[in-house]
Amino acid sequence: MTDTHWTPRRRDVVKGIGAALAAPLAAPFVAPALAANNAPIRFAIMATQIADHTDYVNGATLAVDEINAAGGVKGRQIKIEVHDFDLLTPEGTQAGFRACADSKPDAIGCAFTLIRVPALEALGDYKAPYLSGDTNFDLITFAKNNRAKYWNYFEVDPPEIYYGRMFPRFLDTMAAGGVWKPTNNKVHIIREQSNYNMQIAKEVIDTLPSSKFQLGKITEIQYPVQDWGPVMQAIKEEGAGVIMLDYWVGAEEAAFCQQFVADPVKGALVYIQYGPSQPEFLNVAGSAAEGFVWSTVLGAYADKQGMEFRKKYAAKHPGVIGLCYTGSAYDTVNILKNAWMEVDPSDFKAVCDHIRTHPYRGVDGAVSLDNEYQAALHYPLQTDDLNKGMAQLYFQVQDGQHKIIQPTQLAETQFRTFPWA
């Protein structure tokens, strides 16, 4: 059973993320009074009407529907309640999270926030388990340094620093594979001015000296990108063998691809940070997406478990599937369900202790949270055991589909020479 403050609608890929952020939402659902022994277990989701958040709601709903159909949690149904908030302002973020805490749910989930510490602080003394996919080192460090207060917060994916630290290693692996021969060893970083993208770029720059590659040039961009023309000019002038688009909005990255393939840098490997995981990317880019490479630290595997999930999700939501927060939300609900089956959902401390001490192997990989950051471990940089970490997946668009090419243990196919080689 799912009750929401808004109904996820089909995404508007033309108007893009800005229009979605401004969309109004319906009035809150007010739950009827129920006896304590059969009252639903309430899972609050913080979400705005953007691609990743809609994916999260959809993935959580799939998990809840399955659990409820199987009898729920010891006979109790799980109910989803979606709370809107303003993703772009501290005041709006705090107001939304305070309202969520005031509603007193049994647990809270969120794909991500952009104003992270204020969101966590806004929950105040309300200590229901809060699980997010914020992918943010500053946030988990803040929580670690204030663990007596924030023992209820978990980040169910590795932080963004590993995107940067892993990239030079990925390039070395690709170059050594023989399929791709770099035209030169320069890396041109196109960097957006968010904390997330700046942190990733910093880690790339710091890690490049350990590889055969070197920093060529940095080109700054700002959200939202209306015109890729100046960036295209800078790319052509630099002529780097590797181009890294360090951004996060799938529809706008798709527009970048369309302009790039019209006049490409011959032989350059183009890596796009995260955004292609959003369905808008393929929907907007179309055939122009062919050959581009991207990655995520939070992606649905293509093993038996992952493919079963993808099939079930696609049956309910036909078309291009979001490959990150769909699986993350699905796993999050099941992590909570496992805890609620063992301890009283109203005993927040006991629920959090269970979550922390019981690793979970989900469709997005292994979630092990019993560490100082209470965050999932990155494979292979934090653990070399695939059963204990969440693998960073590298994809290439091949024949109009996202295909995993790295790591080898999870690869669906091999890297393919891109059309502008």
C-alpha cells in the first residue's frame, strides 16, 4: 500500500530538471487512526519531482508492494508517505525535513539532498532511522564526528570521493586493454560548480599522478547549462585524449553528447559523470549517446538478482530504466524490513543497531554499514571483497543500451570502440 503527497508523473525531458523542481504538490495524506497492533509501519520518503527522486519512489513502492503482498512485516503493512521539500534552498530543505519529523514516521529515506547537513539537522531529536543515497563525504564525516547525536543516519552508498580516485585507475585499465589507444595522455575536466562535482574533480586531480595520465585543462560550467557552445570550443582547442564531463543532470548531458558527435575530438574517450543513469539521458540523446562511457557507485547489477529486479521494475514502468536510485530504494526498504522482522519498529535504537550490524546483499550490491562512517564500502578501493562492498559500475552505451564494462566480475560485455575513434 502506498500513500503519497504527490503522484510521480511522467518526466518532461524537454523542460528538464528546473521545471520539475518548480512543480506543485498535492496536500499531505492524513492517516486514519488504527489500533497499535495492526497499524501500518510508515516509511517517509523525502522527494521532489526530479528524475532520481521519482526513481527512488518507484523502487521503494515496488519493494513495499512485494512485502505487503507476502503478508507484510509480521502481519503489518508498510505504508509509504512522500514528503515534498525545496531541494535548492536551505530554508525549504529544513522546512520539509522538519515537517517529516513532525509526522513521526517509523523510518525516513531519501535519494539525496543538495543541502545536506541542514537536512540532517532539521530532523532534530527525532531519531527514526534515516537512510539516504547522498554520496557525500562531507555529510558522513559530519555525522561521524557527531555520532552521539546522529547515530540514526546511514548512507547506503559510498561517497563521491571514490568517483575521482577511481577514474585514473579506470583509464589505466582501459588503455592496457588494447581496445582503446589514447591519442595523448591529457585529461580535460569540464567541471560544474557544485560541491559534489568539485570534490570529484579534486580527487581526480590528486590521483592522476599515480597513473600514466595527466591533467590537461579544466573548463568551468554552472547549472543549468543552456549552451554547450563555449565548452565545445574549449574541447576542440585542448584536443585531450580524455574528456571528463563532471556534471550530474542527464538531460543536459544528453545535449552535450548531441553537440559533441556533430564535431567530435577524434579518438578522445569521453566519460560522463553519473547523469546517464537517469532515463532522460537516453530519451533525449537518442543515437548520439552511442559510445559514451559513464559510471555510478550506486547501480543495479546485471547479475541474476539485478536482472530479476530490472525485469520486475520494467513491467511496472516500461521504457528506459533508471539504474541507480530505483535499486537503492528497493534495497533500502528490504534492509528496513529485515530489521523490523527482528525488532520493534518503534524501538529506533534497536532498529539502527540491526541495520548497522547486519550486512545486506541487494540488487545494487553489498551494503555493509558497520564502520565509522555508517556508509556502504566502495569496491575495490575500500574493500577487495565483492561480497562486502558496493561495486562502482562503468557502463558504455552500446546499441542504445547501457552495458556494464567494468569491473570484470560484473561485466555484461567488453568496451567497444566509439564511433568517433
